[in-house]
Amino acid sequence: MTRLVTLFCFLFIIGACGEKTNLNTKTVGTPEELEEAIKNVQAGDNIVMANGIWKDVQIKFIGEGTEDKPITIKAETPGKVFIEGLSDLKFGGKYLVVDGLHFRNGHSPSEAVLEFRVDENTIGNHCTVTNCVIEDFNKMHRDDTDLWVQFWGRHNTLSNSYIAGKTNRGPTIRVDLEGNESINNYHKIINNHFGPRPPKGGASGETIQIGNSFSSMSPSYTTVANNLFEECNGEVEIISSKTNFNEFRNNVFYKSEGSLVTRHGNYCTIDGNYFIGDGKNENIGGIRIINTGHWVTNNYFYNIKGKNFRSALAVMNGIPKSPQNRYNQVTDVVVAYNTYINCDSPWQFGVGQNLSQEDVLPSSEIRSARPIRTIIANNVIYNEKGDTSPIVEHDKADGVTFKSNAINNQGVNFKAYDGLEAVSFEVKEITENIAIPSSKIAIEPYHGFEFEKISKDLVDNSRAKNNSIGAFASTDFKDPKILDRSKYGPSWYSIETEAPVPTTVAVAKTENLQSKINEADNGDIILLAEGNYEIDKSLIINKKLTIQSLDKSKVVLNYSGAENSPLFQLQPKGFLNLKNVTLKGNNYQYAFASLKENMFTHFGLTVADCDISDFNYVLKVYKESFAERITFENTSISNCENGLELSEETNDLGDYNTEYLTINNCRFNNVKSNVIDYYRGGYDESTIGGNLLVTNSTFTNCGAQEKNGILINSHGIVNIDISKNTFKNNPVKLVALLWGAKNNTHSDNEISNSGEIRVEENLEMKLLY
């Protein structure tokens, strides 16, 4: 009897272990095996992709799982299954899960990397992507549009993933609602880490877009919660909400150049989010409001210095009877229980008012409809340094009501508003980036319609008893550790890496230069020994390098390569810092140039303390190439046919070739045309719009062959400063034509025999919409 009991216990234990080990698990090692496994999959099955590189794999994940028995494709070891080359993954069916994959070194052959449908008739519902990474998975051309995650269907989820590095056209993530099967979708985007998205240099660079203009009246109910957005700088809209009833809760926006924007659609909830700036960058924004019925509550804004579209709170003017794809009037909005610490002019109303441009814009583009029935209540503003205009009215804010708001403005006077009371109070630092009033502010909170629904504060304290204005109902809470990156994204992936120590590599012979460049690691320094280097082929730069000498008069690079070829070819990920070198051509080549095509990600260029002469172009940047920064400093440019040419984005869709073009303390002599040619076309407000700084420089005998008669061409660039320069004997009509309605300025320039600097308030530009 004892033996029988023992046998039964043994069989029971074996059976229990069998229940914990899914017998429907199949490991696959090739795309063909994966495809076959998917064909035979049943509810509850696991397909395990073997560790290694999976290249050129297009996965159509079709199956019918259940809530209790989902079907899963997962990595053998999370983070050790790499999807590369021409690869994508599409869902069709129900309760499907993808777990632990890493997309890198490639791009999608279709319109999306991950898509919650296979085709119009095969759509994913209740499907999940989790614990995955997508990084630098860009199309080969900047203008090729794709999405990295495209939502269709209903109840789909992106969670605990890391996504970073998109540089080509198109939002990183988009929720699409075309068709009844994709409205009322209740999708979730939760617990993800959205890493850096560099500036795109044109429109369509959002990190998340929910819907579009044509589906903007549809109900979506998408939730974006508990995500970290870090340096998401693609354009002015980090998140573009374009449908109804979306919720944005408990996200952290950290040093991201843009805003959360209710671009189209109505009735959004924006609650419990953190917006953290660096106290300097004016491109870092907060929340921008358009349309109807939004509730903006319990949010915290710290060191936000953005203006206008990028201010901490930007409430826009709309267009009367607006077309569906433009700007509807703000109505019936509540902004309550938010805290603003050291934010410049945090509340701005009538943003985008453009009545002054009536002579160059059609009436359908004039934003004259002011916000109405909008309540700003129970908010707290604290300024360490007093602000003369904490509220900015770009148009009259007569449709806005202020109730029970407090400001400590350090005694600095500002325009009085009923409902905004100057109060003396102190703040205490909870942790870096979080400072709150150290005691309760003695202002009774306003009790508006349905305000009782704001039942919790930013850190989940109840507001039922002892309520207080601002995002924090109590001063007693622990550090929420909002920048603990381990709380977001995959558990197996970390962006925390030690910066490598640069190695200095000495080069003394021409024939060794390219080989040493090839052997160098990212960030290394190539130190050129004294001498003349005779170079007959382009030097390929595809990593971050410094090339320098100790004395530019003793190091000369003589370039004799093919006509229209560059001495330095700047490829994707090629960031060149050139110092103390003399460059000489034979009037037929370029000193620096990007690739003509396949510039799938950014490059960069800094030239300092150099002499450059006898080239056709000093710099030639081709269409679809983009550098965040191009800088020439303490450099002489002489006897060249053309100077710095960044003007091939002529599609007039708001695109341009660099975000920051800086010329400081340089000398231009006998440069015949395109001395500085920096172009951006089209009325686009989705980007910074380009930055041109020309200071402390001299221009002599330049522009003799400039067809339009303008020495410095800056068509459509938004931010320009031309100051403290000398222009002498330049045979042109104009030194520059500036755009007065934008941030174009000039000062302290000496101009002789060189035309003038002319400012025109409004320049005619092609409409994008």
C-alpha cells in the first residue's frame, strides 16, 4: 500500500511539472521553419526563435489564440535574436504575442516594421508586442515613409519595449482608424522607453501619431501610459493626438524638443505627466491644445523654456469653419491642478494667431478663432527668477476663465488677472528635477463641474480630504524615480554604457590615411604628421572621427580626385571634426559632400582653424541628407566656384538639410556663387525650421556669379542671426533677404559696395496642406 501511494505521488509530481512545461513549444532556426510552425500553430502554442541573426525575414504571424491560451513567438534568449536586413512582422488573428526580438541593421520592405494586420482582411486583435527593441531601422532614403509600429484592429498593445533612432519620414508609431474594425480600439502603449529620435529636418517626425486628419472625428480610446520619452526631437509634436477620447497618463517627457499636442479630435485626458526641460533649450515644450473638451490635470512642468508652439501650456487660436486638416477652435477645455516650476511664460493663449499674414495667406489659413469656454483653475506657478509675463496673450484671452491659481513671482510685477493670485511660498526639492511647494498654499481650490472626478493627485494621493491646488495634494511623498530607466522598456536591454576613451592614431603617409580611418573606432583622433598629403580618392567618413594636425601651415591635403568627387565623403553616421589642416583642390572637386543617395541616417561636420581653397564646392549636401549641426569656425575659404550649398530640398514640403548651420570668425574671399545657400520651402510649423548663425566673419569679392544677386541665401529658414560681419566689394544686389515675421535678425554689420540686408515682413511660400 505504501509503495502504491508513493507511485501515485510520483506520477502526480510528474504531471504537475508537465503542466508547467508547455508541451506545445517548438524551436525554429530558419525562416522556413518559422513559416511552417506558424501554419500549424494552435491556441496556447509557443514558437521559439533560436538565438542568432535572422536576416531578410518577413513574418506573417497568423493564428487564433484565446485570452487564456495566447500564441507566442519569442526569442530563445531575450535580446539574442536579431532581426536584420529587409525584415518586418505582421499580425493577423487574435491573442498573438511577440516577445524579446531585437530589430537592427536593416529596414522594413513594406510600410511598417511591426504592423497589426497582414492585409485589409486579415487584422490583428488582442495582440501584443512586448520586451522588444527597434533601433536605427531606417529606410535608405529620408523621404521614404514608413512606420515602426502601425496599429490596426482593436485591443492591441505595445509594452516594455525600447524604440529609438528613426530618421526617415513618418511617425515612429501610428494608430490607424480607417474602417469600423479599427475604431473604438482601446489600444495600449505602455511602459516603453522611447529613446532619441533626432531632428528630422522636416515634417512627419512624430514619435506617436493617433489617427489622422481624415479620421479625426472617430473614437479611438487609445491609452499612452507610463512611458519615458527621452530626447524625442523629431519635430514640434512628440505625440500628435488626432482622434477622440484618448488618454495620456503618467508619462515622462525628458529633454524632448516638442510637445504633447491635441492636434485633431476631442475629449482627451492628459493626466499625471512630467515634462522636464534643461532650463536652456527653447525647443523643449509641454502641452499644446487644439479642439474641444480636453482635460489637462495633475501634470508637472519643470524648467520648460519653450515659447509659442513649444510653451509649457500653449492654447491655440483656430481657423473659423476650419477645414478638417487644419486648426479647430479651442472650446470647453479644463486645465486644472498642474504645477509649473521655473517655466518661461508658461501659459500662452491665442498661439498661432497670424492675422498679420493676411496678405500672403488665404482666408482658410488665418487663425483668428480665439479659445472660448476654457477654465484654468487650481494651478501653481513658481519662478525662482520673476517673470514679467507669466501669461502671454497672442490674441485676447477673453474666452478663458482663471480660478484659484497661485504664482510666486518673487515680487516681479505682471499683468493682473482675476483668478491668478501672487502668493509667497517656498519650494523644496524632492529629487533632481522635482521641486514642490513646501507647505500647503492657502487658496481654496475651485470646485467646477465634474471637478470631483479629479480624485487623485500626480503621485496618487487622494484629493478627498485636505485638498490643495497644484499637481501635489500633499508635500509628503517619496521620490517617484521618474528617470529610473529600468522602469521602462525591456528588462534585458540597457542604454547605460561607458563612453569609450578616444585613441590617438598617428599618420605620416598618404597611403596610410584611409586605412587608419577604417581601423579607427568611433570617437578616435587621427593626428596628421607634418607634410603634404597627395590624395587622389575620396576619404570615406562613416563614423565619428577627429582629424587634426598640430600646425595647419605644415599639413596640406592636396586633392586630385575625379571631377565632382569630394575630398571627404560624409556617409551615414559619419561625423567629422577637422582641425588645423589646409585643403587644396584643382577647382573641379568638392572639399566635403554627403552621399548622393542612401543617406539613411544623419552625418555631421565641424571645421575649425582650416584653410580651404581652389574647390568647385566647399560643401555639397545632397537631397535627403541631413546633419543636425554643421559648423565652420576660424576658417578661411578662398578662390572657390561655390561655397556652402544646402539647397536641394526643393519639394517645398518643409524639409531642409541641417538644423544648425554656424559660421563664426571665417573669411570668404573670391567665392563666386552659393557662398552660403541654405533652403527650406513651404509653410511648415512642425519643425524648428532651421538655424543660421553668421557672426564675426568677412566676405570679400564674393558672389560675382550668383544668379539671384543675393550673397547669403536663406530662403524659408526660421531662425537667423547675421551680426558683426564685414561685407566688402561683393558684386551683389543684396547681402541677405530676411523674413521679418520669423526670427530673422541682423545687427552691427559693416557693409561697403555690397548691396544691403533687406527685411520683408512676409515672404510668399508654398502651402503644404
